[in-house]
Amino acid sequence: MARAWEHAIGLRSVDAFSQPKQLIELQPVSAPRSDQSAPLPSRREERPGRQRRSVLIYLAAAALLLALLATILIIEALRMKNPPPAPLAAVPRGWGGRFGVNLGAVFVPEPGFAASLFAEMPRPSPWDGDWASVVQATGREAARARYLAHIDRYIDGPLLAELAAAGNTLLRVPLGFWNLLAFPGPGGLHGCLDPSTAPASQHVKHAAAAAAAAHEAVWSLSSDAGADYLPRLERLLVRAEAAGFTAVLLDMHAPACSANGEEHGAVSLEGSKGLLLASATARNLTLRATAAMASLLASRTRLAWRAVELLNEPGEAPSLYASYYEAAAAVVRQHAGVDVVLCSWTYQLEELAPIASRLGAWMDVHIYHHVARAAPELWASEFASDLRQMATAARASEGRLLVGEYTIALAGGDGEGGSFTDFELLQYARWQAAAFAAAGVAAMAYWNAFCELGESPWGYRRASSPLAAQDWCRWVYGFASGEGECPAAWAPRAPSPGELATTNDSSSGGSLGPG
């Protein structure tokens, strides 16, 4: 390797060991004579100057090699910082669907995403805990003040404008039943378990009682939802329209007594999965809250698409919820122009499809995958089953399928995108958008709009931060509906006082199309 570098830079080693060896004539050994001349210097004593020159040449070659490697690394770093303008795989130009984002953890606070609300709650990790536990631990008055300030921060701040500037036109808003119903006082949930329900284990009975107490604690933060939450929801819808959103999906993220027993339903208790089905009181309350969601959207007639998602990630087989879905869909249908959405995982789409078809409902599927390396062939393998099932469901439903939640945060060995460069995360975002569009979905919404826990790509702000909003739109979304769909610039308009006032008119709306 050293000689190759010597030739490459026009030098030649003068190392003694590289010279032709001299032939030495062997003489018989004889006793030394007194007049014999001094012995010749040894080979080691003969070459110190030559050795030093060789070492210097080797060091020069090594320095040149290091300089070349440093140049390559600098060029690669600049390439990652400035992605190439033309995507390798992009959303088809004729797709015509919508890009969107979830405004999650605002009305239904979740650990990590709404870290500021959980800061005083001792937990094993920042991702542990649930909102009901925070309320019970901190007390009603303190939790109420912080909760309302948290909602105002995200409704009135610059976030909606930033999201719209990046090309998003669909806003999915997760809500809790308590945001829509007045609190009747303690005991309103009746223990989350009907007396007529088949005998349950003591474990389930304990979970039902704990879930009822937890949800009542959250519900009690406001004695009048009409004064605290509904005006804020109206303001959110107005500001979303002003920012440029043309489609809104209100999602029943946290039904009474919990459907799946997870923290994103505000209560996380082992044994609380499916309690919505075990309590007629919980079902009736959630139906009333669903009706209020549809009523809120009915007046937003300038939106191109308005819809209510009946439940988020129910946690049980779709067939078990069929009768509830029928009742909830009937409540929504009382408001003209508001569509119905049913949620499931991809492996449940086949079972959900006939129910959705019977109700004329849309289907929402959520996609979350860990990917270890930045390799499109690995991504294609990981997502293969999901994409096949999505394509089948999209064809069967004539395109009434959307991806209501997806992320790039589950990239890399740590599941936080830590081992992916910014450029690789952008490639992954672009790849997912292209794959979902090719499967035939009508829209996709990133989870989530923000994440208060550091610089996690769970938050859209961090995920898109390497690029300006318009550049993100052009580079990741830019081929959605042809050129010119991404905003060249964003010019906010202030909502008028008339828009901020509640309106009650109702008329039919459009379908989920370009807008």
C-alpha cells in the first residue's frame, strides 16, 4: 500500500532494504592480524539517514490519505444536509389525495408528547403514565389551570400555520368524551361495569372501578364543557380553516371507561380493555359525545371534508363493535355532510370492510413499524403485508381508506430515529408517503404535530426541521397532485369576529378530494 502511494505522488523509497543485495564472497576464517584495518560499520549503523527519509515518506503518504478521507466525509455531510432536489421515489403525480397531521395530545394529553403536563408526576420514564393519574396526583384546580393553558397554547400559537405551510390540508383532532359533555357529578360512570354483565373476575371489577374513578377525575376538571371546551374547539376549527386546512376529522380518542385500556385514552389500567362494551352507561355517554362532535362539524360548511371517527384503535375485533358502530353512525348521520370513519389495524381490515360498506363509512388504518436500517429494500419487506391489505381494502371500498396515523420516529435501533441522519429520515418519510399513495389511500396524517420531549421525530416539527416548510412539501409531498400544489409562501389571514362566533347552519359537504 505504501509503495502504491509513493508511485501515486511521484516519490520513490530509498529504503536500504529495497536495493539489490550485494554478493559477499565467503572467506575462510582466520585469526585476526594486528595490522588488520578497523571493521566496517554494521548495516544497522549504516542506514539511519535512509530510515528517517523512509519514515517521513510514509508519514506524508498517511497524511495525504487522511486528508482525502476527511474531504470525502465533508462532502458526504454536505450531501446529507442538502438533499438532492429530485426524489428517488415520490408520490405519483396523479394521486390527488391529501396529506395531513394529528393535533394529538392537546385535548387528550399523552406522556412524552405533552411532557410539560406530566413533569411533576414521578414515573419510570417520560413515556409512562396517563392523564388521569396526573389529575388525581396534582389536584383538580392545579390540573385544570395547566390543562386549559396547554390547549390554548396549541390552538392560538403558530403551529397550525406551520403545518399548513408544509402542504398539510387534513387535520385529525383526537378528543375525549369529557371535552363534549357536562360533568353530572361523582358517580356519573356507575363503575364502568353493568350489573347485568356476565360475572367478571375480581381483577376486572377492580379495573372497572379504577377506570371509572380515573375518568371521573378528568371529567370533573370542568363542570361546564360548554364554557371551557366547546368554545376552544370552535376556535380551533376557525383557525385551522384560516391557516389553510380544508378537511377535518374529529376522533373519539378517549371514550368513556376506555376501549383499549391504553394511556392515549387518558387511563392506562391492566384489565380495562373493552370496558366500553361492558357498560351501557359508558356507551350512551360516548354516543352523546359523538353527536356533539358531529354537531360541531355540521356548521363548518366551507370545509371540503368533515368526518367523525367513532373510536380510536378499539382494541377488540371489529365484529364485537358492530352494533355500537351502527348506533354511532346513525347519530352522526343526523348531521348532513358529516362522514363516518371506522378505525382498525391492517390485520383487521378484512373483517372491518363489510361493516364499513354496510354503514357507508370510511376506514382508517394506523401504521407503526420499527426499521433498523436506512435501506428501502428493508422498508419494503417490513411494510409488505400492510401495503397488500391496504391495497385490497382501498379497492373494495372504492378508495374510502386513509392512514390516520403514521410516523418516521420508529427508525433506527433506538426507535427514536437516533441512528438515522436527517437526510435518511427524510428519505424514509418520502418512501412512506409514496408507498401509501401507491396502495390507494385517499389521505395520510402524521402522528403527531408536536412532541414536547426533546428533539424526537415523533413531533412533525422535528421530523421536518432539516427543511423549510415549503421545501418539505416540495421534496416529500411535492408530486401529490402535480406541480404547483405546494404553497410557494404562506400568508396568514386573521379570522373575522363573525367566524369566531358559533354558527348553527347546516348543509351538505364535499367528499375527501383535492383541496
